[in-house]
Amino acid sequence: KIAFAEGALSGGGGRPPLSFVGAVLFQWINPKAWLIALATVATYTTTQGSLYRQVALLALLFFLVSIPCVGAWAALGAGAGRFLMTPRRLRLFNLVMALLLVASLVPLLRD
């Protein structure tokens, strides 16, 4: 289905994307965010010292790393959106993504 999806070049017609505040609030119900937070606290905190200080330091570290990463991801998405504005490019992109998805299953099938 991915390989032959038509896609929407206009960007309209669907549900509007989340606002910044909506995206921030979504993190409170995002299971991946909770798993990452719990795994980080369990892995990188100790019983010595203040737990609050350690968690605050981890949160600051996550913030400092995530800002440039999210910025790069947004820039890549904006660039890809401009690149994929023709039906031919979009079809080629969908075909490549479908092939990569199928190729990612090869290691699972070999085991």
C-alpha cells in the first residue's frame, strides 16, 4: 500500500496538525515518552545524592540534546515537503520507502 499510495500534495483536507501547546500536552499521554523517562531515571540515578537534582540534570541534558535534534528533524521535514511536491517524486519516494520497509524485515526472516 505504501509503494502505490497517492498521497496528498496539497497538504489539506485532513485533520490539522497539533499546535505547539497541543504537542507538549500530548507528551503526558505518550507511552514512548514515559518509557524513555522511566528508563533514564532507573539507569542514570543513584541512591547517593539528591534524586531531585539528578532528575533535574537529566531533564536539562535531554532538553539540550533534543532542541537541535528536533530542529534538524523539522528542517529535514520542511525540505522533504518541498522536494515531494510533484506526483512523480512522491511516487518514487513512496516506492523507496516501501522497499526499505520490506528490506528491514529481512533480518527477522533470516533468524
